[in-house]
Amino acid sequence: MQNPTPIPKLIRAHVCISGRVQGVGYRYATVDTASQLGLTGWVRNLPDERVEAIFEGAREVVEEMIRWCYSGPPAAVVKDVVVEYEEPEGLRGFEVRR
């Protein structure tokens, strides 16, 4: 008898990325990457030129997405990534918010 596969614990990361991250396709690359990884959440530009995102999913996948945020798409120049962990809300899909 095989052990059942454990259900991964979902986590939620609230991420703010600063640097040259607006006008370089960061949000759309984030949607593509997060969707490929099977994460849920959203991404948006902030008035102070940062990008804000919420990622929900299995811990190791969310951590992989956070690592991606440090480089972002090719035209981005990331200076800092600030991560806060919150309680997951059970979001569905991944979208760009305004």
C-alpha cells in the first residue's frame, strides 16, 4: 500500500518589487510565469513606480515565483523585493489589476 501524496500547504506572499519595473512588461511576464507555475493571485503597478503582486499556491512554487521576481523580464532592472506572508484567501486565476 502506497502512502497518499500529502496535500501541499498553501501559502500567500504579498510582494512589492522596486527598480525599473514599470513600462518593461513586468506585469505581463508575471502573469505568464505565475500561470505556468499554477499559482493564483494578481499583479499591478503602484503610483510610486513599484509593482505589487499576490501569489497563492504551494510553498515551494510560491518561493520559486519570488526568486523569479528578483530578475523579472529581460528589460527589468530589479533593485529590491519585499515579501510579507499572509493567510491565503483561495484566489482563482491570475490577473493584472489596475
